[in-house]
Amino acid sequence: MKKKKILFVINRLNVGGVEKSLLGLLNALPSERYDIDLGVIEAEGGFKQFVPPHVRLFEIPSLARNKDILLKRLGALKSTIRQNPFKAFKMLPLYLYSQVKRTLIPFYNGFVSKDELPRYDVAVTYQGPSELLDFYISRCVDAERKYCWIHFDIDQFFVRERSVKITYPSYERIFIVSETAKERFDKRFPDFSDKTEVLLNIIDRESDLRLADEPNVFIPPLDSISVLTVGRICNQKAQDIALKAAVFMKSRGLKFHWYFVGGGDDIDKLERMARGLGLSEDVTFVGPCSNPYPFMKNCGVYVQPSRYEGFCIAIGEAKLFGVPIVATDFVGAREQLHDVANAQIVPVPDPEVIADAVIKAARMGRVEPPKAGIPPQIDRLVDIFG
């Protein structure tokens, strides 16, 4: 049987939930059926080392060549003037025209071209909604069938509606990672509702469990409960609310140490916040970590205090270890935790409510994790891809 040729595109391989879910998908798709290419704007990031050996990783030429212009736009004007005055001369009128048209597609048309890529049976823009990548697959890739993958709550994510309406007719299906996220997308873009389908993120069970046994990554304290949150340090993930919850926990006599695993521009600000709240001895910002699974395996409570999510692969991964889980009621939380006996979903990201839930979770034991098996999403994709 001749293999199908598939292209996935993503920005880069940073340590993040979307990137991790893609790695799980690439590992799960049967390599005997598919030749898989992974195109990126920049072949860098903490997850680059985990790309499966049967997947060909490459930088997309026209996107990589113009990445500063495409991603920073007028922010790259000064450097472009120095490096290539002709390109700089094009930038301003194209950008202004795009603002008038309420879509960056005219701007992209000026700097993105069809690359010398093979013809694919299937092409997937995986990091949607991504105006640039959605445009690239729609207009610049030769493929028999095209698909888009939405990983975010459309109500919480800036989207140029005109760009969606221009590019999404190219896509045969639009995969969305939770029922609630699908409902919100369908409400905002009813013209495409007949194309949308829920397809939950893939959890790479075997890889995560294997990595969890890596020695000397995390040794939990013996005299306190270890609390864990994994995710980019940013407003969306709400580590600031977690710090306020930690103040309530401390005032109520719970002995704990809270570990925040993840990178982000807000680390310094939140470390200052922790000191100001008197939590210097009670919290640790671990920083970027491509292997958080020893923390998940050995922590006492896992907490996801996010203000919003699209799916949140981190709580799906925490489930693999049977650890008590506390999560706010973001998109995807109920779908993942409704049948987990030691999970609690708090209705709003309120510090005192989260603190009460963590104190309760600290008294809970672990539960039997989900059993292994081929994810039904893979059977569905094999059926779709052929």
C-alpha cells in the first residue's frame, strides 16, 4: 500500500501544550501508513529533540526567510531598512492596506510565496487560529485535502474575522479540541459550523510515563505537601491567582511547597509578587522544563488555575499519574475531569476557593489512572486521512 504524504505546520517547537499535543499525535499516527513532514517557521525550541525519527522536520523557506517581517510586521521596519531597503519600501503600504481591509492577507501576499514543496495528500495547519499559518496552507501549499486545527477558545483569542472567512473555505474539516470551544466557534462563525468536529488532544501516554522515571529531576519534600502547576508563566495561566491562593493556604496552617514549572516573560514579576506576599520559602519557579513528568508523578496535588484554555493538555497528563487535581472551570476542564474521582473543578479562578479546594485535595489519595489503549482520535484520523 502506497503511503499517504502528510504535512503539518506549526510556528516552532517551544515547550507548550499545543506543541506537546502535536508530538503525541505524530507518535500515534501509524508510520507504516504515512510519510509525515513537519514544517516550522523556525526549527528551534525545547521540544525539537522529541520529534519522532520518522518525521521529516524542515523550516518553511518563505516563512523562515521573512520571519521577522511576518511576525513583527512594522516592529521589524528599522532592521529591514538596514538589511533590505526594497523590502522595507514594500512593508508600510502593504501593512496600511491590510489595516484598511481588516486582514493581514495582503501583507502576507507581499512576502510569502509558494515554496518548492511536494504535493501532499493531506496538509494540516495545526496551531489554529493562526492567521499566518492558516493563510500559508490555504494559499501556498498544494494538497488534495486541507484541514485546520483550533486549539483555543475563540472568545478569548484575538482573531481577524475577515481572515478566517477568506482562508477557511479551503479546509475540508476544522478540528476543535473541546465541545465548548466548538460551540463558541460555531456561534461566531456559523458559515463553517458544518465543517467543525471535536477531536481531543492526544496524550502521549507511553512517552510521558517513561519520562516520569527520569532520576534526580524532582524529589518532593517530606515535611509538606508538594503542589504543582505546569504551564507558561503568563496572565492566561493565572499563576498570580495561585500565589494569592497560597496566602490563604498558609494562613490556614497547611504545610506546602508550590512548584511552578514553565517559562515566560512574567517569571520575574511573579517572583517579586511571591516575595511581597511572604511566600519566598513556600514557592519555587522552576522555569522552562521539557520534562515535567517527574513532578507530576511525585507531587501531592496538581492545580490548573487558568483564566481560560482551549483544552489544557497538562491536566490530561496529570491524570496519567492519578494525582488529585484542582482546576478552574475553563473550556475543556469538565470534558477531561468529569469522571475523575479525586478531581475538583472550581467555578471561578478565585484565590480563596482554590485554596479551599487544594486543602481538601491534600487529604485525598491517588486514583487508578486511565488504562492504556489506542486513542479513538487516531482511529478517526486514519479514517479521515485514508
